[in-house]
Amino acid sequence: MRKIYYIEPIVMIATLIRWLILSTITGAIVGTGASFFLHGLYFSTNQTVHIPLWMQMLLLPIGGILNGLILYYGYRNASKTCKDSTIAAVHEQGGIMPYKTVWIKPLTAIITLCSGGSAGKEGPCSHIGGSLASLFGRLLHLSPEVQKRIVACGVSAGFASVFGTPIAGAIYGVEVLTIGRLRHDFLFPAVVAGVTSFEVSKFWGITYSYYPLKISQHFSESLFIKIIIIAILCGLVSWLFIELFEQARIIFNFVQLRFHIWKPVMPFFGGLILSLLILVLPTDYLGLSLPLMDRALSGEHVPYLGFFWKSLFVAITLGSGFYGGIVTPQFVIGAISGNVLANVFGVNPALGAAVGMVAVVAAASNTPIAAIFMGFELFGSLTGIYVVGACITAYITIGHRSVYPDQLVAYPKSLWMYLKPGISLEKEKIHVSYGLLRKIKRWQHQQKHWHGHLKWPTRRE
């Protein structure tokens, strides 16, 4: 025991050195891959950003059919046992991802966004990160446990390179794996990979936007309470976003099966619906919608129902079969809803947009810690206490829902809810706890007993 006592610090330092080397190389590889993708994406979207309405209406269904065909034929001969999902790779596949299909999601994401589909840019970057990291680990013949960490590092590096938030991106890649549990042994390599990827992306010419807010350094109790109320409502906005997304997917699947439509054609119909919508709604909700988010974060007026229209556009785009990320839309939806609610409650709309943005990410992705760090990195330390309160509140408000159905659940968010830990959300059934059910039945019995003894006076009395 005495020998182990002295040897342990040496082992820990050796562990740090090992991961410092592996994570740095992983971050550099992923940062390079993600940067090339982002340059390709920005070049493509710049070609279509100012096209006339009639051409935009043509591009949307064309982009849909291209998405459907590429995804169908690209994955037709793919392995059925090895899923093309970073979360599944860590939990089920020992950190192994298929490398032959690594090009499919980046290509379809570029087609989606340059044709006007409403989606995000981080999905393909995290996919590139996980795939490149997995390939790197396989070349080194790493053990399954080390391979899992390498893939998590790749996902973290991918997120960090997209948003310019290395710490938040690093934590997001780890926290998104499981609801209610953060793997601390993943954190050091994830942070190193995230910071490296961020720096490498800047080297390759990727630029980032930050929104430092100037607010009072003195804590305001009334403002904090208003922020908590805004966060609760943002949690409900996140719930609506997920519900629209799930229902759109169900409807498109039902139509496809009911009328025996070839599946690759379904995104074409999604594109047609979006084309009809932009006849009556602004094209601001197409693509990334970053100008709309920037307006909200600068405190300008934004449409009161903008969060709903953006949610609907994203639901139709991704629900019909287009491919794209789903975190960037959360930024836009959160910033718009936070801005609108801030005006209702008499809060600085820029601050409302900031806390709304991170609150929706915390809720819809079930990543409150990453969202908190994102608030610090994007908006500065003065927003700290308000960002923390908003993220935790929205995370609890949304309950056990997520934009990632393959997220595992480690612990329920409430003692009044029951679930079996270690099962993904799409397979797990969340129940009200027996204790709460007994309390409800006891209360109902007391109400019946009370009404039975209550005598209402008659007119004669």
C-alpha cells in the first residue's frame, strides 16, 4: 500500500501526458477537417444568399431530392451493425464509427443549407470530429475504453471549431452523451482537443462572433426572478421545438408508408412545403438564420412569433429527411424568444436574448453545464449569475425530452419521476413515481371525503 501511495502521482502525471499528446493530435486533425468543411459551406451559401424568391422556391425541392438520394444510396451498403452516430459509437460500439460514410453528412448538410433548408452547421462538424477521431484511434490500435474517449474528444473538438467556444464545446461533447451524468475522466482530453481545434480553425481562417454585454455588476434580485421566469418559458419553447420536430417526423413517415412513396423523395416534399411557406413568411427563417439571431442579441426588435416560425421551418426541414445540425437552430430560437420575453417583462432585450439562447440549448440538448460556459464565453462574465440560473431552470423545465433521442438517462430530473437508468430516451418510458401517485390518490380521497360531509344550503334554508 505504501508503494502505491507514492506511485499513484507518477501514474496520474503519465496519464496527463498521454492524453495531452493524443488530444492535441486529435484536436489538430478535427480542427483542420472542420475548417475545410466550414469554408466549403460558407462559399456555397454565399452563392445563394441573395437569389430571387422564385429561384429559392426551386432550390428547396431540388436540395430535398438531392439529400434523399445521397443519403439513400450512400447508406444503402453501409454496415447495419455499426451506427453512424457519435453517441452510439461511445455507448454501444466501443468508439468505432464507419469511415466509408464520413463524407455523406457534410455533403448533404452543405446542400441543405445552400438550398435554403433550415438547419445548423454543427452536426456535420461533430460528425467529422467523431469520425476522424475514431479513424485516428483505430490506426493506433487503441483499446475500446481509450477509443471511446478519443471519439468524445473528436466531438468536442468539432463543436469548439464551429462556435468559437472551446470550453463550452469541449464540455458539450461529453455532457451530451448522458443526461444527469458528466464523465469527469473525459474532461481533460476533451478540453485539450477543444482548445487545439479552436486554435487550428483560427489558423485556417475561420472567424467567430462574440457578444459582450455591458450590464450592472451589482446583483439584482428582481432581475434574477424575471430571468428565472423567462427561463421557464424558454424551457417550454424548447419543449414546443422538440414536439414540432417529432410530430413532423411522424407525419412524414406516416405519409411515406401510407401512400407507398419512395423514401428518398420525402425531402422533396419537405422542400415544396417550405417553398409555399416563404410565399407568406419571410425567408429569414431559411438556412442558418444567423442575421435574425444577431438582431435579437443586439437588442433590436424581432418578430414575436419568430421562435415558432423558425421551429416550424426546422421541423419540416429535418423531419422530412434533409440532413443538418440541430444546435444552431436552438441558438436562433432561444435568442428570439428571450428577446421577445425580455420586452414583455421589462428586461434589457439583449440580455434576454443572451439568456434565452443558452437556456434553450441547455434544455433542448440537456447540456446545462456546457450552456453555462457558452454564456460566459460568448457574453462575458457579467452575465454569469443570470446565465447559470436560466440554464439550470430551463434544463429542469423541459423534463426528459431531447433533440437527441439516443441520449442515455442516468438519473431522473425529479424525485417524482421514475425511470430505469442507462437506457436511451427513445427506448425508455418515463413514469410518475409511486410515491407521487400515492399522494395524489390520498388527496383525491380526502377531497371526496370532504365533499361528502359538506352540506350545501337549500333555498328554503
